[in-house]
Amino acid sequence: MHRIVAIAAALALAAGPAHAGPVAAVVAWVGSTIAAGGALGFVVQMAVSTGLSLLAQAIAGKPRRPEINVQFEVQLGDDHPLSFVVGDYVTAGKRKYLGSWGKNTRYITEVIEVSALPQGFEGLWVDDEPGEFHSHDRVWKLNPSAAPGSVSDQVEMAPGSNPTWLLVGRPLRNYRDDGNRIYVKWVDGAQLDADPFLVRIFGGDADYPWSSAMVGRGKSYAVITTRYDSDTLQSYPAYLLKPAPLAMYDLRLDSTNGGSGPQRWDNPATWQPSRNPAVIAYNLIRGVYFGSEWVFGGRNLPAWRLPSAEWIAAANECDAPVTLAGGGTEPAWRCGIEISVDMAAADVLEEIGRAANMRFAEVGGQIKPIVGLPGAAVFSLTDDDIIITEGQSFRPFAPVAETYNAISATYPEPAEKWATKDSPEYIDAAATAEDGGRYLPTGISYPAAPYAQQVQRLQRSQLQDYRRMRRHQFHLPPDAYALEPGVDMVSWTSARNGYAAKLFLVESVAKTRGMNVLVSLREADPGDYDWDSGFEFPVTITPPVNPLPYVQPVPGFAVSATSVRDGAGQPRRAAILVECDPGEVGVTAIHVQARIKGGGERRNLLRWSEGFENAAWNKVNLTATTGYGVAPDGSSASTILRETTATGEHGLRQNIAHQLGEQHTVSIYVREAGRPFVFLGGIPADWGANANVRFDLSTGEMQIGAGVVDAGIEPVGGGWFRVWGTFTAASTGTSTLYLGTSLTRFAGVAATFAGDPTRGIEVWGFQREIGPLSAYQRVEETPVSSIVIDESYRYSAPHGWYLRDVLPLTTYEVRARLLSDLTPVSDWSAWHDVTTLDITFQIEDLSQDILDQFEAIAAEAGIATVEVLPAEGDFDNQIVMLVPQGTLYRWDETELEWTTKVYAGVGPNTVTTDALVALAVITSKIAAGAVTTDKMTVNELSAITAVIGVLRTATSGARQEIHSDKLLIYDAANMVRVKIGMLS
């Protein structure tokens, strides 16, 4: 007799869930094995044993149990059960460590456990946007000799470079502004030692050290390092991680178990990642192990308990291609779920089954899956086969309260950060008509089916299957004894019921007296599971967007040429008027910059263009020795760059900011010193694909990559070449255009190799500039700036500001940004061109300026200025300044005349003029050289009459100089821009 028994008994069940020990987060990683638990103990609730369809089972009430759904919040502490992910799914994981490090603790590193089993990595979400890795494969590596507290730069390189350096992670483009901010490293559970980066950075932590015992063997985790500041990141990012599907045993690929292939149950190394529901269910029922340690599900059930023919058929049915309305195909059924070991295995199997129209039946000690309906009827009967001496029952339909003709559903949508999403409602028009036009809806959730089109197929098939309400129970003779419940279908022709070879699913078979059997049948129709792409409803995806800080714009920004006028209203100087709209809340100032368009010497953006030993240069696997030989300019200032023995790249780098679409030209003078092959280039994410130029210094030839705007190699004598390339920025940020040596020539360029300390290159004069190549400009610590005006003004009415220090008839580029108390981020406006007016600086303007300065000096000294000497003074010793000559006169009351003899005290609180007889001290009484400048205290120019010489507003940079015969005005680069007076 075939009986349905509890799968619990079949699977040799264990006790309740086990948890990780309640110890400190990092301590949980000590040890080499997984402390796992979980139970497969359950009283079976599968549809085949209860007589319910999948939909009926789903809408039935159930006791509270651990929720099967996406975990969006990272878990803290060790009082959480172990978990792992099967198929396609995400999780926020469990935070095992969080620490800050680096100079000014600018970096935060977080360790997130994702799976208690070895798994690969597929991607992640950063807050509300998908994590986007750079298209290149460069990673950040840390020099193991660097002190963790001193690290301030992110040195990125090819993964194979510097193999002894510590891997921090691969950079994401998310939140990237002045450089990469987030780096991700995945540890896949195969590790045998503690992560060396974590040990180096946090091994010495006094409170929470990450020691060499923190291996986490078998556990998959992410190490995420973030360069954090509150300007770009308003809060610390939240991460949602997606491991690769767990590797599963697929008996279809096992030649020893009914399939064909190399996989073996006892050799997990042969398994492959799978999202096939039948394959996943098979593994869960047989048991999930890490090595020899049981983790979840059955306890190593033998293969005969899961017959290969039925399981292979179910797996193939799941993989059957389904045509999509938009073109292409997808597998009929897939699944994904995060399994916590405190979940009942029956609940997990139920969710997986519901996601794939799959039922499970236990017959004669064997567990068999059925996807959809059995293939064909295995037994035919008529009314005459029914034993009429035994009782019968028939339920033609369900009560109205249990009748539905419309179904809505929810599922996790990967494109919307795995949030629960409503699937389009399916309304069965034919069923609605049968129900008298009444709308009878129900709903269902598919947490294990994160696939929009698959959910629509499930809704349609499960509602139509649910509508098959006719149920019969009666006795059949012994020839029906072989029927298997949940596995077989029968065909019934009944004149009494009007059936013509109508199909019924066998739901139960019970042995009775005389080898007769009591069967329970439910009507079935294979057409319920048919699908056509025309049934598919469109799905609107609304991906979330990260909330970014408000960026303060400059609304209404405009510039125009204007003039500064004198008291008579005449234009005297050229000026630029800067304006913007009023009414910006929180704005306190406007920051304005101006530069001469195309004027002045081109800026070399680098620092220490010849000082390659300086720390401003990142010398990757190179040593720099300055003063090596004669440079192209005839000096003895060249530098020899020799390779180290390390395997990796060998190059010279310095990061510079750039804007998307900006063209940068990088050039350097180079001479062979045992290594004739060099290249210039940038990483594809910042400078586009194939952004490199390769040079052969032995022949003077070059090969230009497709991503290079222009390039050249020019011999300059003595074996020296000036090599250069122009590149277009593919992003906005900070990155390098670097010089590297190569082991081979041109197309076969080998940038990663074991270095030879006897080989290298001689270099001099590195330059990086915006625009095309120009003459080399030597720079040291600070490059020459092209900005000639850089000022902030109060944001107030009438919201117009004058830039006065400009040249006439000159084209300037002007930009501005508003500074606000409400947001730390303000955007520069675009550069606006403006040509100043042709207002020439006149000599009378200079005279007036000088007169104004003299008058200001006299006023500060209490001296009145007069254009004509008055007939007499107001009091004895009154001093006045006669302008415009600038001569000081004193009124002599005794002589009743104005005299140029002006007297002053010789020192504070010592001998003063009021203590001496008039004319007691005269020049004839003072020996030559007796009074020197270091014996005099002169606080005001008005205190003396002398030839002044040269007056300067500053000793260098932007300034004015007044000489006895001319006026000179210099710009910030020490260049004379205005010269008035004697021009020779």
C-alpha cells in the first residue's frame, strides 16, 4: 500500500535552531568550523498531503514563523542564526566589524558577513543605487610598511602589481567626486588565514583587535572601505549585497546518478552555482553541509530516496525556455531565497515550490517532485469501476467565501532595490462570468521569485488551477492499487457526471479491505499551465534614487563689460559687472573667479616637474636618483628612474583634478637607460578605452591607442626625446596620466613584469596641461595659476559686483558660485566670456591717484592740503601740504612767512622741539653721518622731506610701483601689464 507520510520522518530530523555564540563580533570568527544548526523537523503541510492547491495553501492561515523575505537592515551582534543564500537574492548581512583608520581617521572599514557558506560575489547596492564598479580591473593596494594612521592616498594599480602589498578593494564609481570613495573586497569562504589587510590595520587596536585568529573559515564576507566626509556623504552608506548563487549538486550532470557529467554528490568542488528550484530543493532535502558539518535540511539522505528520473524531469521542466513578449527567452522557473538555519525546512521548500509550481510527494520512502501536473494519465476508469457498496463523496464547488476570480501578487523586484513590488493583477474573465460578474479577488506573495514575468505566469496558472474545484472520493478495486498520490493522474469517463476522459490528480490513496483502495481525486487541466507571450503584462520599473545634498546653483548669473567713472561721470577704468538673481535663501556670499582667456603662459598642472624624488610623485616599483646627467636644457638636473625587483607595474604618477570632456596633454623628456620601451596613458574609467601611447626610444617610433586625441615623439639631441599625448577625460574627478616602462614593444606592451634594477629611464621636465602641447614650464611646489581674480563678495542688494582690476580691451572668462549656510555643496557656473571696454589709462588718472595717496597720507598726519598757500597761517608752526606738488610748508609766526623748514621731535619723551630754543639744532651743528637711519623713528612720511625713491604695494606678485619717473603695474606672474612715464 502506498501512503503519504510526513516528510519529517523521511528526512531523519533534528532539534531546533542553533545560533552563533553570544560573544564579541570579531570573536565569532575564531575557529575553523561553522557552528551550524537548524531543523528539518516538520509535520508536512505540502499540497499533495492536504488536498489543497498551491494557491489554497498560500492563502490559508498559518502559525507565526521566521519571515522569508529580503533582509534590508544589517544585523548587529551575535544573537542571530547563521544564514546563506540560494539562487538569486540579496541581504544586508551581519556586521562583524566597523573601524576607522588612516590620516585623520578619514577611512571607515566595515566587515559584513553575507553567507555562512563559501559563495562568490555578483554585486551590491549602495544606499538607493546599484553599485557600479569601474570598467577597469585596478584595485587599491596598501604598502604593508605604511603606518595605518598615516595613510592619506589611495594608490590604485593592476591586481597583479606589488603582490606583497595588501589588497584594500576594488573601487566603485558611486559617490565619486574628487576621487574614488568606496572600495569593496569579497572574501569567498575558501580562506585559510585571517585577512592580512584587516590584521595590518586593526591588529593593534587596543579595544577591538582583528587578530590572525579571525579567519572566518567557510564564511563569505565583504570588506568595504569608505573615504567618508559629510560634504559628499550626508550619512554613512547602507549596503545590500548579492552573493553569487550557491554552488549546488545537479544530478543531471552526474554520470553515476542518472545524468551525464563530472558532478558528484561527495565532491562539492565539482558543483556549480544554480538558481534552478528543483536542483536547490534536491540539495536541501538531502542536506546542506560545510565539509563534514551539517548546516541545514536533511542529514545526508541516500540518493535512492530521491529517484533521479523524477528529479531530472523536474529540473528540466524548470529550465524549459519561455518566450518573452519583448523578445528572447528565460527559464520557466527560477528562485532565490536567504535561508536562516532557524527556519523550518518545510517552510523553505514550500516557498521554493510555490515559486516554481512545484509540489513534493513522499511515496514508499521516496520523495518526488512534480512541476505543474504529471505528464499523462496512468490509469483510466469509468463509473463501472467504482465500488458502489462503499461510500462516496463529491464536492462540486467551493463556497463563495473561498471562490476567487482575480489574483494580485507581490514579489521582490531586483531593479527597485529588491523592494516588494506589486505584480499586475490577473483577472480571469471566464471565471468572472461564471461567478455572475462578481469581482472576487485574492492575493499572494512570492518572496522566493524575484522575477516579474515569472510571477505573472504563477498568478495565471495557480488561479486557474485553483478554479478546478470538483473533488471526488470513492473506492476502486485492486487494479488501482499502484496509484501514487501527488504523482499520478487518472482519466475518468462518467456518464453520470458528464465526464469524457476527464483528468483528475490523485491526491491520496488509502488501503482498505480486500486490497481495494480509497482514492481522493481533484480535477486537473494541463491547459492551466500553458503560457503565451501575449498573456504578459508590461511592468513599469521605478528604480530608487540616492538623495544627494542640495547643490546651490547660481541662478541668473551674467557678466558684462562696464567702466569705473569719476566724479564728473566720465569713464576712467575698464571693469566687469557680475550679476545674479536675488532671493536665494541661506546664501551669504558670492565667490567669483576670472582669468584671461588664452592669455599668459600655459599652466603646468603638476608639482615638482623636475623633482621626482619628492613625495608628490608616486613612484611605483621605481627608485629616483636626481642630478644623474645633463638634462635637455644643458643643466645637470636629470633624474634616473631604475626599476625595483618587484613584479608589477613600474611607473611614475601624480593625481590631478579634471572635468568630464576636458583635454589634458601630458609630456616628458625621456632618454633610454637600459629600458627602451615606455608608454603614457590613463585608466579607461577616467580617460576612455585604449587611452595610451607606446614609444620606442631606440628608434624614435610610437604607436597611438584609439582613445588618444594626439601624440608625438620629438628628438631634442643627446639621445633625449620629448614624448607626449593628449587625452580626453571620460569622467569628472581626480586621477593620473602616468609614465610607465614596458618589457616589450608596442602592441605586445607588457606593463606588468619583474623589474631589473640595472635598467630604467632617464627623465626630466614632466608637464601636464589643459589643451594642446606647449613649451615646457618648470614648476616646483605650487604651479602658476591662471586665475587673476579670486574674490568673495557679500550676497546683498543690488546683487551686482564690479571687478575693477582688469585690463582694457581684453577677453576674460568669469565664473561664480554661491556660498550658502544651508548646504555644503555649491556648483560653479560655467565660464562666461566677456571683453572689457577700450578705456585707456590716462596720465591724469595717474596724477589723480598719486594726489589721492598724498592727501590720504597728509590727512592721517593731521596736515591740511591746499592748492594755494594762504596769506598767513592760523597759528605758529602750522603745517600744510601744497598740492599737486606735495610740498610741506610751516607757518613761521616770527617771520610771518611760510617756510619749507619743518622740524620734528628726535624721539618719544626725550628732546622735543618745545624743549629747545628756536634753531638750536641746525645741520651745521651735526657732524656728517652722525645721525643714521637706525637712530631715527619715522612713523609717517609726512614727518620728513626727502627723495622717496620707489614705493611698492608688495615686493612681488600683483602690485603697483611708483618710481620717480614712471608708474609700473604687475600681474600675479610678475609680468608688467601697465607702464606709464619713462618707457626706456
